[in-house]
Amino acid sequence: MFKNKNIIYITDYKVMNKHLKFCKENRLPAPSENWAKLQRIPKAYYTISVLYTRIILRYQGNGNPYTEYIFNLDGGKNTQQISGLRTFNLLQRMSNKGVVDLSNNYKYYDKEFEHWKIGHIAGLIYFNPKYNGQRFDNCYEYDRNNSYSAAMLEPIPNTKVEPRLNGTVKKGEIGFREMSRGYTDEIFLYAVFEEGRLADYIFPAIESPFKKFVEYYYKKREKTKNKQEQEKMKQILNYSIGYIRRKNPFIHSCILSRARYYIEDLIDENTLYSNTDSIVSLGRRLDLEKKLGHNIGDFKIKHKGNFAYNDSGYQWNKEIPSVRGRSKQWFKNAFPNGFDLLTDRLPYIEANKFIYNEEKGEIEYAAKSIEDEETL
């Protein structure tokens, strides 16, 4: 089990069942599913959230603090070593509260409905339609070292002051445009860095207060040879950015926009796939190989060889593919002999190793095998 404050990740389904049994016998189910969103619930109640790949139980035990117990139904290992809130607190401490909390500002945040009145930025995912559904040899993936962290070293908007509205960006300012994709009601918030461009919100630019935080944890990650510690440092850098969105969408959009625009400018006709921190090319990119290195923002060659992609996702060298909405553990469970993204059917929730039996109020194996029966 990994324990971090009031979150406990459980790896043994029998241990999880003990918690479920305790709640069933000593607590009342919460009267509303919305209670699962609360930071705390009354001691007499508990909540259960059954997601595609995990189950989350929330309650306060006798003599114990209010806790979330998490169990992976797909049977996969939990790699999370630190919570988003914890990483955000580390960021705030080392940046002298560099992230201004705008969630108390009624102009931007609707507390009644618990959502931002302004948009947020969408991540970058690019597939070259010309090569969709095909497999190629001699492909290269160039991965940028801590792309978001590199963007955190650049100037950010000073959101302590009121923004100018509906104007052009001047020198020493950062603007933001609210834009719709056209096929959805969702609004996206993109940063504007160029002088003379129109923006809906315009703030003065200030030097990044996050430099100390980024440089400290990046150097710490580079120095250690312990893989578990390296992963923890990586999570500290990445999770803190995700948590910024809960507090300040302008700073969040500024960071993601810088990372996104940097990669977008590098996409060419031989690019097969790209996201916010990497580019997959049909052959070598000598211009990117000039940028190879170990510093923040440098590139490294992450993959070489066979690459395939379609509308679902992508796959390197017949490894487990990366598919949105699909657990990597599902592929291991359903296709132990390997999976072909272009020919095999994608696994779904039935590939979970465990299920939650709502009638019994406990976790059990989804399908018994000889190996499973021996462990019961």
C-alpha cells in the first residue's frame, strides 16, 4: 500500500473488501452521488465511486482521519507516489505563492455550480491524416525533456491585477483569447504572446516565480539513480501543473500554450504524430537532433523503429499501444501474446481483472482462472 496523507492505494482486493464490509456494517451510504466531490463528508456516511478501472471508497474510520481508499480493478500497479495537492503546496511554498487563487473571484468562478466561467486550454494531439491506419519502419520519436517545466521558466501573467479587456497585446504583456471549436459549447483559453494581436484578457507579464521549484526538482531527478525516486520527481513537476488549473486558468493556459506552440512550430510534412512534448517523424529530424541534450527543454530520442497509428491511438514496435480511454493493463489482460493496433479489437471494461459486485458490496475476480482459484 502507498499512503499519502488521506489517500491510500490498496493492492490486495481482500484488504479493500474489509474496508467495504466495515462501511456496510457501520456506516450509511451517502444520500447523493454529489457527496463524492466533497473534501469531507459526515462521519456517519461513506461514498463509493466505481470507475472504469478503479473503485474509490471514502469514509472516516474509528480513530482515523477521513480517507480515500483506491483499488485498481484492472489489476494494474499504482505508480502515483504523491498527490496533486501535495505537489501544488510544494510549488506554492517555493514560489512564495506564485499561483494567485482566482477560485474565490466570482468574475471567473461560479461557486454555486462549481465551474469556471472562462475557458481552459486543450492539449495538443496531432495525427497526420495522410498516413492514418498505416504502419511504417525507420520512425523516430523526439521527446522534449519536461516540456511543461520549460514553459514554467518563462514569464507568466500577473493575475494579482485586473486585466485589460478586449484590446491588443503590447510589449511586456500576455493576452488570452476565448475560442470555441465550433462543434462543442466548451470554451478554450489560449495565450497570446505576440505584440499587436487581439485578446479578450490582457495582463502585465512578470518574471516566472517558479524557476527555483522547477530547477530544484529537475536537478534532483537528474542526480538520483533510483528509478522510483526519479518517477517521484517527475510527478512533482507534472502534477503541480495540473493542479494549477484548479486555482488559476490564466497561468495554467500560459504554461500549456507555451509548450504547445513550441511543438506546433516544429511539425512538418514528415510528422506522423505529435503531442505537447513529442514529435514522431517518418525518418530522422536532423534539426531536432541538434537540440538533443539533458537540460530542461532539450530533446532526446525516445523511440526508433516501427510505428503505427489510427483514429484510436498509436503503437511502437508491437509494444502495448497508447489509446485514449483504454487502460494499458487491459491490453496485458486480454492480449497476453501481444496486440496489433491495426487489426485487433480494442479491449474494454470486460478486460478488468476484478469487478465490484454491488449486490454483495465486495470486490471479486471478474473471471476465475486456475491461477485465481489457487489464490482464493
